Amino acid sequence: MTTALAAPPVDRLAVSVPTLRQVGDLKRVRVAHADGSAAERAFRRAWAALAAGADPADVADRECAAALAGARLGGLDAATLGDCGLAPAEVASVLTRAAAELDGALHPATRRRIRAALADPGGGTNPDPPLPGFAVALCRQPRAGATAPGRARLVVEPPESHADHCWAVGVYGALLADDVGADPAEAFLLGLAHHLHNARMPDAGFAGEQLLGAYLDPVVDRLTALALTELPGRVAARVAALLPARADAGTPLGRAFHAADVLDRVLQVHHHARAAAFTAEQALVDLALVHDGPVVDYHRSVLLAAGL
């Protein structure tokens, strides 16, 4: 295999996966002041910006920066920090410190773009901009999870949404793009768009797709074309030009996309396995749930007396 066709470097992937795993957990972070997961809100925010004519490269850098910071800060995003009274420079300082805990695993060029985006993250609540209908629908459309032809479906709760998955693939693809020579903005945009058809088509998983057989590709093409009509012409044309890269891993863009897609699908399964195996010891010992502080001795005495 030539260098041009290689996957992301093994050493880079090995150190990047813990970062990607934590970024992916934003699918499960929610706040009181907004609907949906942090990932779904970022997905909607990205599509609103793109539909309004924003440069995809700027959107990709901002959303990747927000994702890295969010992996540490959860729902404390730029807008929320601004609403809490922090000045723009203070918001940037907090987000930069948070992202710096995770960006060491990234390609140097990727890290530079992320840090530049964090220097001016904005802040304060903005009115919700208009959204393409498919972006709203994908937040409601659940993923099928793991299915296989001829076998019972593995049902896990709660299911992720297609917006969760597409956001993760977009962010992962942009974060891995420099490692495979792809354009980060294109990787981000392809990840966001690769399930446009599922805005109208419920997800039956791989097993269902096999049963559709020869009908699958025409249905996907038809529904994707319908979704693209909801975007301004120039944006729709750019998305349409990128979608064929889903077909294989023979191009830098295809490699960034497929690396991101498979990593997100498998990390999602790992999440459910971890959640099912979670123990109290992990919270109490590994994560120091009862952590040092002025009343830690009292906390421990209460737990000891309670037999916990």
C-alpha cells in the first residue's frame, strides 16, 4: 500500500482515540436551557451557519474547537459562559484551557487551526437562526444501532440520533483530515451531510438496507436530492459534489470520512458496553466522586456509617 492510500498513522490514532471518545460523549450532554444533546445543538448550529452563507472552513474550525472544549466543559459553551457574565477574552481563556487538555494528540496543523478559532469564540445567546428542515428531522431520527441480516436487532437505550452521529463524523473527520491529506472543511461538511436521506427515511440498519436490495440506492439518491433543495444553491452544489466520496476510501477525503465514520460507530458501541459495566467503585475511586475539600472527612464518616 502506498503512503497516499494509507490510513491515519497508527501512532496518531492510538493517542487520538481517547480524545475522540471524550468529544463523542457530547452526544450525551444536555442542559436545562436548550433542547437536545450538545452534539445535536452543534449540528443545528453548523447547518444554520452554512445555510446562511458562512465559510465551511470557518464553521469546521469553530465547531471542532467547541467540541474539544466541550469535552471538558460539557454544557459550558461560549454562549453560556457569556451569559454567565464572562467577557469575550475570559470566555476565550476558559475554552482555550479546556481544549488544551485534549489537543496534544492532534496533527500540529489541526492544533493551530483549533487554537486560532478559540481566540475569538464569540459569546452570549443569539436568536436561533433559520434551519433547513432536514437538520431538525435528523435530530428526531434515531439510529438503528447494530443490526445484521437474519439476526435479531440489538436494541440499546437511549439510541443516538442521526444528528449526533453526523456531527461526530464531521468533527472526527475534520480532526483527522491533516493526517490523511484531506481538506478539513470538506471532511466536516461530508460528515454532516452523509445521512441527509434519513431526514425522511427511518433507519433500518444494515439488515434493513440488505432487504431493500436494488431499491436502496435510488431511494437514498431521491431523498438526498429532496433534502438538498432546502439549502441555498451554492451550498447545495458543494455538498452534492462531496457526497460521492462516501463510495470508497480511495481519496484523501474518502479516507478521512471513513476513518471518522467507523470510529464513531464503534466508539458508540463501546459507550453502551461501558455504561452497562459501570460500577460504583469507578465513580468513588477512579473518578474520586467524594473528592478532597473542607468537609471530605465528614463525607467519608457519613458513608462509613451508612455502609456505603
